[in-house]
Amino acid sequence: MNDEKKKQALAEEDKRIENSISKIKHRIAVFSGKGGVGKTTVSVNLAYGFQLNGFASGILDADITGPNVAKMLDVKDQVIVLNEKIIPFEKYGVKMISIASLIDPGQPVIWRGPMRSKVINQFLADVDWGELEYLIADLPPGTGDEILTIAQKMKPQYAVIVTTPQDVSVIDAERAINMARKLEIPFIGVVENMSGFVCPHCGAVVNIFGEGGGKRLADEFGVPFLGSIPIDIDARISGDSGKPVVLNKPTGEVSEAFTSIVASIENHFKEEQLSSNAMHADEKQ
Ligand SMILES: Nc1ncnc2c1ncn2[C@@H]1O[C@H](COP(=O)(O)OP(=O)(O)OP(=O)(O)O)[C@@H](O)[C@H]1O
Ligand SMILES: [Mg+2]
């Protein structure tokens, strides 16, 4: 492809992305500095939390080299392409797309940044998301190309930063917050995952990863603290079994924590809508 044609193809892709995201009302990016702190668990349960409240939701697995969303939803099929559009999977009523459904199981994805960004562009431009109230992008750890691409193309209005209470995670989460600010994502909230473990035998709380790191981080940066999710065996089992904990054990402590975080995010968007309505009303007068 010559340069002119390449430029044209990119411009057309951008148009398709614009068209796609114009139909997705609330776009949220979930990231952290550190790996393994629970981004995918949070992404999936937020999406199902919104869905349980009656909002059409989707999950975009933006972790191209370590895609886990398909596993956490037990989706094993390959995607279908229809009329040049990729049809997202629908599991328990939530739409989902992941590179894991486009490659052979267990195969590594050894791609440089631009290739990974290309796949994310395609997930936005060519997946038939339809009308959605919430789309959650589950990002890989760190502050690499994927978050840059999601910020520029998906234009999330909300960044959810996930951290465990422990210092090594909080320090990396600081980077993630600074990244969200640099990328001008308008709103940032912190979730602390893997907080106190409640012993099922004696009921004592054991703070395996320390205590309060997420709240301290949020206070330090002046951003809302959305809540803590305890370490819980059901959260881990649900992740491995492919049924999100908010569906699997809706009355447990973990689900209650997710319900409250979902409510905070919904309230934020509601309030924003109200203030935008009020501004428009003022302008008309
Ligand atoms: N609150 C929790 N209680 C118990 N287990 C949890 C909890 N949160 C996450 N896990 C488990 O910890 C592991 C890591 O979680 P997850 O995959 O969500 O992290 P991640 O930040 O997305 O990781 P990566 O950086 O590799 O993408 C998973 O096995 C998950 O089921
Ligand atoms: Mg993950």
C-alpha cells in the first residue's frame, strides 16, 4: 500500500471508530501500574454490575498479550465475521471481544506496540457493538501503547485505577493516575482490590497486602475512592470458572463491594448529565 492509500485507510478507520463510539454512552478504562492486582476481575464485574442494573454493557479486552477476559467468561469459540463486521460474543447478556477468540488457545502474541494498537483500533472500528450504555476496556499492566490507543481512540470519560493496598502496587498506581491525567481522561476513581481477608473459620480479618493503600492514594491525588474489594475465595473461583462473582454469588461481601462501586460510577454519570442539562438550559435562556 502506498503512503496515500495508507493515509486514506487510516482516516476511514478513524471514521468507523467515531461512528462506533458515538453509540456507546459511557466509556471506562480499567488499568493499574502493576500486574495481577485484579484489573480483569474488576472490569468483568463492573460490566455485569451495570448489566444487572438494566444497562446494556460490553467489555473490550485491551490486554493483547495477556488476554484473560475470555477465560473469565468461559468463552472458547472463535469470533464470527458478518458483512465485514466482527460480531462480539454475548455471555450472560454482556458483549465481549478478546484477541483470545481470534488466535489458537495457548499461543503467545509476540507483537510490538503498533501491532497491538492496530488490534485495539480494529476492536473499536470493526466490532459491531451496537448501542451500549457502558463499555469497559480491560487494559494490561503498565502504561504502554494500549492505554495510549484506548485514550486516543475510545476516548474514555472515566479511568478506574486498580491497586492492592500494598506499597509496590500503590507506587505503580500513582504512575497510572498520572498517565490518566496526561491523557486527559476526564474523571478518575480508585478501587482497592485484595483488601482484608476474612478467615472463614474464625472470622478474623487478615490484611495480607496491608491496609488502606487505595484510600491514601485517592486522598493524595484528590480523586474519589470508589471502594475496597476483599480477598475472597469466591472471587477467585468465579474468575476461574467463567462466571463473574456478581452473578455467581450476588449476596456475598465481594458482590456487595462491586454493587457499591457500580452505584458510585452510575451516580457520577447521572450527576454529570444533570449538570450538562442545567448548563444547556442556562445557555438557552
Ligand atoms: N478480590 C479477590 N479475591 C480473590 N482473588 C482475586 C481477587 N481479585 C482477583 N483475584 C484473582 O487474582 C488473579 C489476578 O486477578 P486478575 O487477572 O483480575 O488481575 P489483573 O490485574 O487483570 O492481572 P494482569 O495484570 O495479568 O492482567 C486471578 O486469578 C483472580 O481470580
Ligand atoms: Mg488482566
